[in-house]
Amino acid sequence: MNKTIQNKKDKIRSFIISLFFAIVLFCGYQYFGNYLINFLWIFDLLLFALLFFVVMLIAGFAVLKSLFIVSAELSLLIFLAQSYCNISIRSIDSDNALKGLLSISILYIGGIFFKTLYITVRDYYKKVEKDPLSFKKMFLVSFFIFFIAVIIWQIYLVMDPIIQDLCIYK
């Protein structure tokens, strides 16, 4: 019973807001003509850019939250590898051992990173999951995933030269 009353209130509120904007737009068009249409295009583009920015911030937060969890392991791994490269006594067996250690560690750290990222994205998706399947939902989720992929690619572009600059890969 209480839910139906709240649902009716939401519908009435939406109708009043829509009616208000319709009246404002009608009166504005009567007085300002084409200037109002140009303003509305600019306003729509700004809202669209703001929406992209918010989705990008949420995606960035999800990726960085996962990255902070694995940052200690990743920093320790890079420190060990760079410390090994700075010593003067090295052998082929030690180089191969470090390559193996780097490979296994990067797989482990990547697994933890993507597991944490999956849990974070799943939690965000649960907030949107209640809405029925709509264009807005698909649009937001697809851009969220796109921005996550872009941020992960940027992290890869930063980390790859660090790993490739190690003495065992030269």
C-alpha cells in the first residue's frame, strides 16, 4: 500500500516537473525564438559531457580501488627486479629465475587485480540492476565498461616500459 502511494507521488512529481519545463520552453520559444533552440543544444551537450565525466570518474574509482589493493605487491616486485639489475654479480640462472618470478608474480597480481575489479564492478552493477532493461541502462553500463578498459590500458602503457627496461629483458 505504501509503495503504491510513493509510486503515485513519484509519477505526479515527474508530471509536474515535465509540465513546468514544457511551459518554460513554450514561453521561451515565443519570446526568444532561435536563441532558445541554440541554448538547448549547448545545454544538452553540456549535460551529456557531464554524464560522461561522472561515468568516467566512477570507472576510474573502481580501477584505482583495485589498483591500490595490489600496489604493495607490484611495488615490491618492481623494487626487487630493479635492485637485482643494480648489482654487479649476475648469472644466467639468476636472470632466468627473476624472469620466472616476474611472470608468476605478474599473473598472481593480475588475478588479484581483476578479481577485485570484478567485485567492485559487480557492486556498482547491483545498483543499476534494479532498473528494467532500457537504452539508458545499456548506454551507461557500456560506457562504464569502456572507460574501465581505457584506464586499464593506460595503466598497462605506464607499466610496460618499466618492466621492459629491466636488465633481464635487454
